[in-house]
Amino acid sequence: MPDWVALYYDEPLELVSGKGSRVTDASGRSYLDFFGGILTNMLGYDVAEVREALERQLGSGVLHTSTMYLIRNQVGLAEKIARLSGIEDAKVFFTSSGTEANETALLLATAARRSNQVLALRNSYHGRSFGAVAVTGNGAWKSSQLSPFAVHYLHGTDRQLPGLADLPDADYISACVADLEHVLATATAGDVACLITEPVQGVGGFAMPPDGLFAAYKEVLDSRGILLISDEVQTGWGRTGDHFWGMSAHGVVPDMMTFAKGLGNGLAIGGVVGRRDLIDGPVGNGISTFGGNPLATAAASATLDYVLDHDLQANAATLGGLIIGGLRDVVGPLAVVGEVRGRGLMIAVDLIDPGSGEPCPALAAQMLEATRERGLLIGKGGLYGHALRIAPPLNVSQAEAREGLAILIDALRAVDAQAS
Ligand SMILES: Cc1ncc(COP(=O)(O)O)c(C=O)c1O
């Protein structure tokens, strides 16, 4: 295994079984799971409807056919996603991961625009392949500076920077738009292909720009024919509570959206949904051997139906609000907490050094241990690895949300007492 695939925790944790929002490790200890394999077990574990869909497909004996043959599950799922996308006359292409989804969207956008110039956001993460790393704006995850694109980075979540700090939202948006126009005028040749962006930055520590930034960016992009790709790999399917897609918080319908992670509730599936002319654009043939395979699309279709039938977007809004509010109520006296932020069931807590106020990854690592000891799994992220990432399954119950919140508060108080 490569050195660059890192494990959480001082002692590695092996999860051997799961049910609902709970998992059990190899020693028999059970945990409430508020990270879900990085927002991927969107409905938690062993949901009957998803299991039955998988068993039906397994029972048929056909796990793979290739896209050379009609896969009914795939067509049905594509139709659902196209309808939900809000993109007029949309088409869908399935992949096996978020990285491949972004590769596809970038390929389509650069081909359509006959340009390799791409805009991306600082503090972004879009995957681990050559092209996806090239548009990633986080040094810690940039394993190569070599690039198929000419990439220019925009502001989005840089409110900590001198000159941008403490600006009211409207002024911050104006400053970002002025910067976009300046980048286009100074650093590009005028025929930029696209902007690719996460509406809420996942690896970036659930950092988000003020609502309206992407609408303001889109006005400039539209005036020059530049396409907008929304990377919804973490933000899709109602997780942000108020909206089904993260980008909708900005009142914007992008030209393409990419998705993966939660859709298959653990089965490997990703894809791009976008304008018909863009998806149909390439002149050459294309195939993804495993993308949209019968098993993954069976799981994804059942997962998506479950999300819609149980209105889990509303659950994300209600219980996300409960956890965010509960944290905000108590963190005031805690010197180790910089900020609590969130949107639906994407919740972050920044850990800072109580003396300097600087981001403190060591305290975030301590919080991971402290929550593990208390029976709760969470994640971390952020530019400096200092942000706790809390992302319960979309079907988390109110009792579980309260239980997790109590553990978080207890662990924060313990880490704060130790640090002070
Ligand atoms: C926003 C975003 N885009 C793309 C990816 C890449 O997805 P995958 O790991 O499935 O290739 C990730 C993974 O964390 C992500 O968070």
C-alpha cells in the first residue's frame, strides 16, 4: 500500500459490521458513524430497500455486461437524475468514481470550448487523477503540478485573507467578481473553457462562499460563453438541507454537475449530468467498463428512491440545524473552537490554538481520538487539517443526532480543558 494513503487514528480502526447509523469494530466496540466512509454511506448501513435491490440483481447472476448491452437499471437511473438535475433536456454518463466524473466533465467542457483553460477555486478538491489533481486547489492534496490544463484559481472561501477578511457578504462577492474579471483580463487568452467548483468544499473543511457568489460569477462566465461545472460529489442529493443540489443555494443551474459518493450508498458509482449538447459532444467513441454497472445502478436507484420517498432533504435541514445550533450554543467559552459552520448535514468545527488563534491540526487529531473513545466517528479536513467534519447519514434519527451532539460537546470540552 502506498505511503500516501493515510489512516485516521493512532490505532487503525477496522469496521466489520454496520446497521443503521452504527458500526462495530473488530474488537466488538460499536460507534455512531457521523462520517459514513466520507459521506458515502448516505443512508448508513444495511438498509433493507437497498439490500433487496442488490439481492435481486445478484440473484439474476448478472453483475456485469458492459455498456455494449442495454442496462435497464442504468437507463432508469439516468432518467431520474436528469429529471432531478433541473438542467433542461439533460443527459447522464455514468462512471465508477467522483474523480472519473470530474475527468469526464472537464474533457467535455474543454472539447466543447476547444480550450484547455480552466478556472477552479482555491481550497478545492476534485479527485486524484492527473486532470482532477490539476484543478485541485489544496497543496496537501496536489501530488503533481504537471497538468493537462492551464488552471487559474479564483476566490470563493478565502475570507481569512487580508483584504477579504471582515467584508460584508455583498462586498466580498464584489471583490471576488472583480478578481475573476482581473484574472480573465490578465492571465487567460479569453477563450476559457469552464469553471469547476464545489458549492461547499468537502476536503476543504465544509468551507462555503456566501450564497449568491456563483450567481455573480455566472453572469461574467455567461457573457463569455464559459461553462459552469458544479462538483456535487459531497453536496448532492439533499445533504445541504435547504436544497437538493449544493449549487441551488446560489440560484444557479450549472451546465454540468458531477456526482458520486452517496448515490450508491457504498456501491461504486459516479457520473456527469449535463446539457445534451455537451454530453453528446465528443466525436469519438466512449465507454466506462464498470461505470453504471447493473449492481451499482440497482443500489443507486434504490438509494435515490429512499432519499426521495422519505424526504431526507428535510431531515438533513432539521437535524443539521439541531446539531449546528447545539454546537453554537456551547462553544462560546471554548478557546479551542474557532468557528462552527454548516449547511444541513455538512457540519464543521475549526480547531484553533488557544494562544495564537491559528488553525491547529493537532487539536483536530485529538478530537478524533476523543470522539472515538466516546463512541462517535467523525472526519477532519480543511486547508490545514484543522476542521472537524461531521456528516451523519441523511436518515439519521433525532435521538441519534442528539446522542452524537452530546458526545461532540463532551469531547470538545475535554480537549479544551486539556489544551488550556
Ligand atoms: C468534491 C469531491 N470531488 C471529487 C472527489 C473524488 O471522488 P472519488 O474519490 O470517488 O474519486 C471527491 C472525493 O473525496 C470529492 O470530495
